[in-house]
Amino acid sequence: MDNGSGAPVDPRVLQEMLPYFTEHVGNPSSFHSEGFKALKAINRARQQIADLINAEPAEIFFTASATEATNLAIIGGAIRYKNKGNRVVSSAVEHISTVNICKELTRTGWEYQQAPVDADGVVLLDKLDELVTDKTVIVTVMAANGEIGTIQPIKDAAAIAHKKGAFFHTDATAALGKIPLDVKAMDIDMMTLSSNDIYGPKGVGALYVKKILRLRPVIIGGGQEQGLRSGTENTPGIVGFGKAAELAKQELPTEAKRLTGLRDHLIKGITSTIPETYLNGHTTNRTPNNANVRFSYIEGEALILSLDDVGLQVNTGSACAAKTLEPSACLLATGLKPEDAHGSLVFTLGKANNKEQIDYVIQQLPAIVKRLRSMSSITPEELK
Amino acid sequence: MYSDKVMEHFKNPRNVGEIKDADGVGTVGNPVCGDMMTMYIKVKNGKIADIKFKTYGCGAAIATSSMSTELALGKTVDEAEKITRQNVADALDGLPPVKMHCSNLASDALQEAIKDYRKKKEEKKK
């Protein structure tokens, strides 16, 4: 139940991709029939992705990852519009990639500030409003948080940015295919899109850029993707991303409903049977696939190792399983103490999950938690 | 990322618990960092006759606690005092580098317990 970190490519997506590895191998830039075939396939994918977020195909630019798309949006936007000012503002719960990109700008004279969030992880719009000034070039707030699932008020955040003449970017990696996104209705200027989070292949991403915007490329070369992202197009990857987007659009209404049911069953099942367990993030205003639960007195990595032992793969907000030793910045931003953040589990549900599996988790967890709490040096007497 | 031995000690930790009338107790770590352990020792004829631990922490923290108790049990206090973090890590067929610093605290807890034992012994003499 760790679909957020990696899910299998949908077989229908893979099927669509295969001919572009071996049969239709033309370079989309070539002026011959095989090149045209590849170009046509890429433009079909552009349409499929545009359809998922109500954009125009010409507003979709392919990259090699969602991270690269965010680099293009923030670095490319900052360089292009540097005459306007020198400030970028984000929420305090952005993905580490967005945070590091914004921090990188501060090396060259930019100012970066983060708007705080409430206890559910929702960005405080009045605080965001205070931070956005006439000197702000880009405001970036994620559409939904991948760790705690909280959905952000991006339409309102975009309005705050626009009021001061700033551009609004949103990282939709954790939201795409999970909740409806409409760049026109939400008035979004740039949106980061990820393929492998919607059962498409890894190694491909895209940036939606509103027609009126001009960015500076961050990857310079032969001028592919209207000069915004040079490098030979990853035709099979792009075709797969397109198909995945088409399927996501078709299946979103039914899959979102199904996952919401499973999610709420899981949350209730855990928090009602195990004492001192709490939901992180908002109860209802969260992506259908995300459940983040906190267990007092035990540490997240010990939990995931124990769950793995009974065949369940989940993730943790604990530092101990991460590359750094810091507890989850996102959980800390919601006001949790480090010792509470350490004991959090992240379940990201997906197509392959069903009710039997959720029941299995609910059945397995109490004994695991009890065992770890009985060993723990900080468990209070009454819980032993 | 963990050795089989670490996983084995994590799943079946030795000597978990508390000793109510312990001769020495040592606590190290901090819940803020995600690891905190307490070690209890009982000494008879200069030897570690009983040892128990309680650990809040990751897999490595629990496994190193378990291994430290196993290494110390039956040894003289002087021998047990020489058990280092590296000894514990080696006995577990190694630890991931990042865990060497944050979670390999069990031998420190053992040292603290021994220090506590010596201090109490001194106090009794007075």
C-alpha cells in the first residue's frame, strides 16, 4: 500500500508503448514518414494529457520527470520575469523537490518564503496573502500533499498571486488522476504533471504552461518542445503518459469513489481499534488514496519493517527510514512534535488494493503495535 | 538494507523488559530524535547476571539493544564495560552507515547502567 512511491504501469499503457520501442522508432524531428508517426503519437499524448486538466495541447511540455517540470516552471519563470521582482513564495508543505528548487534561487539573490499551514496541512490563505507582494514573481502551492493527502485551495491561492501580478504554479503530482483538476476554472498558470503517479511509466513528466506565459528553458539544445525543453523526445514514455492520462480521466469518478471508501474504512478500522492512534491531515478534504496515521510511543520504521514481515508495504513520515535524519517537514509544519511525527505511517492506496487487503491491515496492526509498544521505553504503564 | 541478523534480532529481540530491583539503570537518547533506550542490569559476583532493555526506536535501535544484552550477559562488569558501538554493529553483521550514529546507542545505555551500578555501590560503602 505504497502506491505513492511506485505503482506498476497499467498493462493497457504498456501495450500502447511497446511499438514505439521497436517498430515506430523514428525521431519526431525527422522529416520522413517514421518521424511523422512519432510526432503524431506525441501530439496525441499531448491532447490526452491536456484533456485531463482542461488545457490546450499546445500548453503541455514534456520533460523527463515531474521534478524537471517544476525546475522549468520555477527557475525558468524566475529567470524570465526577473525584472518584476525577486521573490518566490510557497506553502510550508511543498514536496522537497519544490523546496530545494526555491532554495536554489536564493543563492542568486532571490528571497524565498513559506506560508504556514493549519493543523490539517491546509495553507493559511491570509498568511499567503501577506507574503505575496508586488515583488513576488512566482507563487507555488501544491494541488494536494502526497504525504498527508491534504487538498489545497489552489484556486484561491492563484487569485492571491494574480492580485499582485505574480504567476501561480502548482505541483499536481499527488493530485493528478485522484481529484478533478481544471486549469481554466482554477486559473492556473503552470502545473507540474507526473506520469508514474497515474500508472504511466517513470522517466517522463510534463509542465502545463498557460499560453500567455514565456519561460526560459533550463535545458538548452536543439529546440524541442517549442524550445522549452531540448533533447530527443522519449516517444514510448510520452505515449505511455498520454494513455495513462486518458485512462485516468475515464476512471477517475469511479476509482475516486472506490478508494475513498477503502481509505475511510482503513482509517476508521485503525483508529477505532488501536488506542492513541490519530489521523494526520484533514478528515474529508484529502485525496481518495491517502491515509496517514500516527501511532504514539512507537517509531515508524519499526512499524514498516513489522508490516513488511506480514507482506504489507507502506511508507512512513519517520526520519529513520529516510535519507536524512530529520522528521517529516510536512508533519512538523502541521504543528506535530518530532516525537509524534516519527510514529506516522503513510498508506497510499491504488488500483491493486481491495477491501480484503484493508481488512488484513486492520487485523494485523493491533498485534504489531502492541508488540512495539510493549518494548518501547516511553509507553505509559496503562498501555502496556 | 538491514542484514539478516539485524532483522532476526528485531523480530525476536532477546531480554526485553525491565528489572524492578536492578543494580544499575541507564537511559540514553531522546524521543525527539526517534530513539530512546533504557538498559537494566543485575550484578552477581562481579558478573552481569541479568540484563533487560526497553527501546523506543527504529529496527536498528531494537536490534542493537537486543545484541548488546546478549553480548553483556554473563560477562564481568569490567568486560561488559568494554563493549563498544562497533562491537555491537559487528556482531550484527554491520549496520547502514546512517544508523551507526543515530540508532546504535545500546552500548552507551549499557555503559550508563554500569556507571549507575558503580555509583550505587560506592554509595553503599559510605
